[in-house]
Amino acid sequence: MPPTQPDGEPVPTSGELPPSSLTRARDRTLGMYLHVPFCKVRCGYCDFNTYTASELGPQKGASVATYADAALAELDLAARVLGTTPPVSTVFVGGGTPTLLPSSDLVTLLHGVRERFGLDADAEVTTEANPDSVTPTSLRELAEGGFTRVSFGMQSAVPTVLKTLDRTHDPAGVARAVAAARDAGLAVSLDLIYGTPGESLEDWRTSLEAAIALRPDHVSAYALTVEEGTRLHTQVRRGELPMPTGDDEADKYELADDLLAAAGYDWYEISNWARTADDRCRHNIGYWRGDSWWGIGPGAHGHVGGTRWWNVKHPAAWAARLAAGESPAAAREVLGDEQRRDEEVLLGIRLSEGLDLGALDASGRQAVAGLIANGLVEGGPALRGRAVLTRRGRLLADTVVHALIGGSR
């Protein structure tokens, strides 16, 4: 069951944004996120806003066949609201499984972004994909249509772990998908999950070594969160599967960092490693730096100049609002100055470049010395005016954030 949406204030049916947010956004890069909510099966750990065919009827916007038209209508809305903008610098198509859409539809959506906003000459254009949801032909069509990057949900190389996660692909299929993406000229990222119930440290080592052997440009490794309302949560609650422990996940994070570093990957965000600076996911960096992006699709979130909003979740409701010429946003939040500063700390501290100490108030700056003494923040960069997490600090990032902003709240 997708999670409940947060409360917020009403959004004008036109979708218009506060003038102050549009003004603040003028000197920030603009990204586009397109949420494709369709999946073949619902994985037991997933609480994303996704739907299988059996969960949806034939309503407009609630099917693979009609999604693209509704998404183009939301792009029209975004163009009306934003007016003149810098060209879009990044496009990220996520889900769900975006590649359940025909590759021609994904290319049509990219063209829709280009026609309405323009694209930077070196724009990063990514789609997520399952290894078994692409073919050499579909990947070639994506590359020829302007996509530059594909992010495969590998998750694990161990069959028993994939079974626990309800993943449908065979581990051997990952290598085939990566090779086909390379042949098409696409950059490749692999997403991994650690901490699955029953996964041993050696299982995790196997997955890491298998991923590294494929020589992707980029690797993401996320600790599994057992979300309420998921089938996995029910299995853990009943005692059918063990709850992952913090110590186990810390050991697995450290192993990932060791093996990836030895293979030539540098961490640039707590859960992300890249072979070179050019291989970093620029779209996600935009999130962590507080840049602007418009979220297209059911349940998608957007942020422009300190205004954050989220769309209605169900695809049919989303499409119906657009068909009526209305914004599909369910609610929004206009951040105050203090909230924007807190978010700058919360997100910026995650990056390897660190956080400008000028973003902190007096209490936060005073806390830095204690964080250095406790081995959570690097001493050298702090002398140069930046707070950079140590590896221990990455594992305890919430503690660091609380010290930097909590003392004055």
C-alpha cells in the first residue's frame, strides 16, 4: 500500500506558484522528474506509489497506453506556471518500472520536455529499469531518442535474497542488460539494497563483487527499510523473517565503501559512488543542493524556489484533474526561511563536498568542534569552512544533523 501523503495547504487549481518562489528559482538549475507508476508485480518491501495492472482499471491515465498523453498535459501545465526558464539540465524517469512503457513513449516524453523548456546541450537524461524490462532494441531506441543513462535495479546477485525481495529478474540477466546498455551508448548505474532479512555479510560481498565486475559508471547502495503496510513488514512482524539490525547494516555499508573504493569508485553522497566526477547523478545532486525540479505523474513531488508540492496518488485521479485543465497537486508547503536553512543542512551534509559552515547558525557552528572530537566530521575541511562527514559520520548522519540544527530549535 503506497504511503499516506503529508498534510499541506491547498494548491490553486491553476497550479500557480508564489511569485517569491519563482524569483528564487531563477538562478537555480531546473530538473524534470517523471514518475511512471506501473510494475509487473509489487515487491514485498516496496511502499512507493506503484500499481500492477490488476490494481488498475481501464481509466484514462491509469494504463500504460494512456499515461504519456496525461504526462504531456502536465508538462503543458508546468510550462504555463514556470514561464521562461533556463533549459532543463536533467531529466529522470523513475517509478515503478518506467521501461514497462514502450521506448517510443519515453522518447515522446523527453521530446515533450525539450519542446516546452529546451534541454541543455549536455543534459543528463536517465531512466530507471529492471534488468528484465529492457531489450537491446529498446535500449538503442532510448539512446537514439536522447537518453544518456540507465539505472538498473540490480538489488542483489544472490537468488535467495532476490526471492525475499520479490524481484523477478535472474542475476545473470543483469550482465546481459548492462552489456546491451553499453552497446547502445548509455551510461550505466546499478542500484543495490543491503540488509534484506536473511542476507549474510558474504551474500552482500557476492552482490558487491558481481556489481563491480560489470564496471558500471555509478553504484547506489541503500539500506533496506522495512516500511509499515508492506508485505515484508507483515512477515517481520509475524516472526517469519528477522528484522535487519543497525549493526548488520553498518557492517554492510563499511564493506560496500571498502570494496567500491578499492575498485576506483569515490563516494559523493552517503549512498552513492561514482567512477569519476562526471559519472555522478547530476539529477539527484540537484535534490541535495536544493535546486528546482518539477515532478510529473501520480504522487510525484516537485520543488521550486522553496515551494514543495505533491500530486494526487492514484493515476486515474491524476489524469482526471489534468483532463479538466486543473493542477493534479494534492497539497503544498511554502517553506519559511528557517525551514529552508534546515533543509540546506539536512541535505547538504550528505555530500562529499560537505556543507558550508556559513549555512549554520551560531549554535550549529559551536557544535562542529564536538562532532570533530567524536569522529563524525573531518577536522581539516572544517578549518577551511566546510563540514564534511567521516565514514562514521555517514553512518550517524542523523546524529550530525540534530547537532547542527537541533540545538537551536
